[in-house]
Amino acid sequence: MTKPAQPTTKQGRAAIGRRPGADPASTWVRQADASEAPARASIYTARLTIDVTPALRGRIKVIAFRGGLTAADMLRELLEREYPEDGI
């Protein structure tokens, strides 16, 4: 078998192709994150970290998915319901 011919430049050197573009899926995700970030950042400015069992984390994620929400959005709603501002 013969190898396919390499493209060459006028000087006879092998042509170097342009750098491949970014993965389309990664580009799409970054665009969505960039458009969403300012709105969320202005509303949610504090991070809360809690330790839960892997089983509880799994249940939270499944219930959120079934409800069409992210786990974070679902938990924010739950916390707002349980701890309303007028309860202070």
C-alpha cells in the first residue's frame, strides 16, 4: 500500500493545517455558562456546604431530575419554604 500524498507548500515543505477548533459541545456549554452567570451571581452570592451521605445525595439528585430542576434550585426552593424571610 502507498501512503496518500502530503500537501506541500510552494517551498516544498509539508503544509501544516490550521489548529483544530474547540469541541463544539464545550463551546456551547461555556456560552450558556457565560450568559447565565451574571444573573445567578447577582442573586446568589453566598455558598453553603453541607455533608450528606452518598445515598441522600443520590435521592436529592433523582428527585430534582424528576421535577425538571437542578439539585441546587430544588434545595434553594426548599430552604426558602422552610426558612422564609418573615420568620426571622
